[in-house]
Amino acid sequence: MARITARGIGFRHASRKDAVLESLSFAIDAGERVLLLGESGAGKSTLLMAIAGLLAEDEGTHSGSMQVDGTVGMVLQDPDSQVIASRVGDDVAFGCENLGMPRERIWEEVPRALEMVGLDLPLDHPTSRLSGGQKQRLALSGVIAMGADIILLDEPTANLDPEGVREVVAAVTRVAEETGATVIVVEHRVGVWSGFATRGIVLGGGGIVADGTLEEVLAQRGEELVAEGVWVPGIEPVFPPRPARALDNAAIEFSGLKVGWDTPLGPTRDGRILEGASTVITGRNGTGKTTLMLTLAGLLEPVAGKVSYSDSIAGEIGPDPMRWSSAELARRVGYVFQDPEHQFVARTVGEELAVGPRQLGIDAGEQIDALLARLRLKGLKEANPFTLSGGQKRRLSVATVLVASPKVVFLDEPTFGQDRGTFIELVTLVRELNASGVTVVSVTHDETYVRALGDEVIAL
């Protein structure tokens, strides 16, 4: 019996000219494990939202019909955005309470759900002390406790370190085996879920371009899927070579540096960031990668020690970025935050790109058009930034920084939500920046990104 039946599903955002989904029809049977693939912007997350009944009528134009036989639960990309309560037990119980479950039943379901996802923690354990992988498993346990027999996962490992990825995949596998739930996973990288998924559906051009067992789809359409942006195992991308020139000059130096918010995080550090190179900061979730990068970028005061920029970047205003004005910092340093939506302030993509240059008194019209074309956003100039896919939002956030032509660019998890094609384009863009003398510092868990752009690696 089909759990999900879609007939002629279509959806067009109110502020966009293109149809995200168009005449989409399929059936998914009970207990199937489906990997939903396609290039960034193909409509994968939109389809999950449609199945979950979360596409609001005022967000765009809907067509077709969707029949869903079962209780749906959804786990999103960002681990932190799904944590509701301060204690583990209360967080799992939250959804059950909203469904009006009897109290006795709730506290039977909560420990069972936590055990199923492998979270062996006291019910009063603080959620603030969980790793990214643990938070994703916590979100999954909340879905299980509510009795969901259709589980939707929207790139649930995108923000996790390798250990967290393994934890989440193992937890989902165990849940599927013990509950028989229907599971649909959106993912760009097939290899992460290839041992779990039994069926592959590939979206493209508003419709389905491939559908069958995952093994058959990869064997018969592998090269075509690569062209569609899918990371097919065994077909490795080719990246630009590392810079041939010697990289000896320091763009940023730091000594006796301790970073943190209320309390110091990690050891005292001494080091340098090479000018015109690509430096990658890696490490497990919670080791302070973003905190270190915010400090190097002059956006967070060091707990101790100092950060100094070279004369070639600072000029006559002095080496300490914490003493620079906002305008002086913005002319020299660009920062792309982990969550793209935290940076958006305008109503359209084009207006978003014009905000920074306008504040700095820069005429960037040609630069904006070039970046829109370079990052596959040209047809979305009039779209609302918040209606873009996760990958498109990330590329827009990168563009908003590059349009001001800074001398140093900081990128926090720049590749999550990117398909194979846009990933390669992003790596190529970073290398072009390096070739023009721009220093790039990235925080990432992505081992492919480290191999492609790790001229220097800082492991925390």
C-alpha cells in the first residue's frame, strides 16, 4: 500500500518566475527508504515540505494533489534550530505534549525513543551540552516519540563532523529497522546514505529525471547524474591546482590568543594566516572553530592575546582589527556566517547584493551582475532571498561578501547545501580569489573541501 501518492504536483514561489516543481507524480510504498537527489534548487526541500503539509497557501501557487497515509515527522539541516527545551527529556516530550498524549504514555515513549537513536543520557541532561550529531539524533527521537511512521530528513548531516554523520546514519538505520517507517532523505552526497537507501529519485527541471533502485539509477545514469549535480560514488571531481607561487607572507598573525565568549574555549594559540592562500579550520563540533574565526575576523574580542593584520591589508589604520571602524573593517574583511538567512536584510536578491556596496559608497552594478551569473543566481535577481533553496541561499551569502572586493574572506561551512556542480564552482571561485591576492579562511567538516583548498590546515 502506498504511503505517499503525488499526482501532478506543482509549486511556484510568489516572488520567483521559475516553477520549483511542475507536474510531479510518484508513489512511495510503506517501509521504503528513498534517497531524494538533484542539483541545488531542484525542489528537493520544497517537495519534503509539501509531503509534510508545510507549504503555506500564501507562499506561492500550488497545483496537483498529494495523499499521505500516516503520521509525518521531519528533521531539518541545522541541529541547533530544532532544539526546543533545555533538558533532553523535555525536548523529546515537547511534540508528544502538543499532540495531547497522556502524560503516562509520554514518559514511556521518551526513554524508548532515546534508546532507539542511541542517546544514552539522563533525561535532565542539558541540551546545550550536546554535539551536533547528538542534537540531530535528539530531533529524530522527538519524531519517533510522536509515533511518526513517515520520516523526512532534509540534509540531516550537512552541518556535522564525520563522527556525527556516522552517528546519524546509524540512528536512522536502526529506527527504520525497528519501526518499519517510510524514510525519505534529501542529500547531495550519495555515498553517505548508499548503504541505507533502497530507492533513488532524482529531481530536475521541475520533474523526475530518474527513479528506481538506487543501484540501478547510479549504474544506468551515473554520468548524467553527475551533470545534474549529484555526488556519485567513484566519479571524483577535478579541482583547480594549488597555487604554484610561494606563499610566505602573513596576512594575519596571532600570538598568545585565547578565544571564547563568557569563558575561554580551547588552548592558547600562536600562528599565522598566509596571504593569498586558502586556510581551512577543521575539528569536531563544539571545538571552537567558528569562535576562532570570528576572533581572527575582528568580530569577537580575544579573551587574551592579540590578532594583527599585515600592513598590506590594514594600511595606515593599525594592525588590530578590533580598533577599526565598521566601515574600515567591511572594506578589508568579508565574513559569510554559517546560517545564510542571518545575513539577509533586503526584499530581493538584487537589492541584497547592493546593500553592502551602497553603505561603502561603491558602484557595483557590473560586479553584481557578474556574481549573479557566476553563482547561478542570475534568473533569481527579483526573488525574495528567503524563498531560495539552502544551496542558493549559501551562494547568495557568499556573493554579498565578494561584491565589496575585500582583501580577506572568511567562510563558515561554505559548502553545505551545495550540489557537485556548485561545490566545484565554489572551489574554483576561491582559487580565483587566491590568484588575485585575496586571503581565504574557511571553517569546514567537508573532507573533500579540505583536500581541494587546504593550503594550510588548522585542526582543533
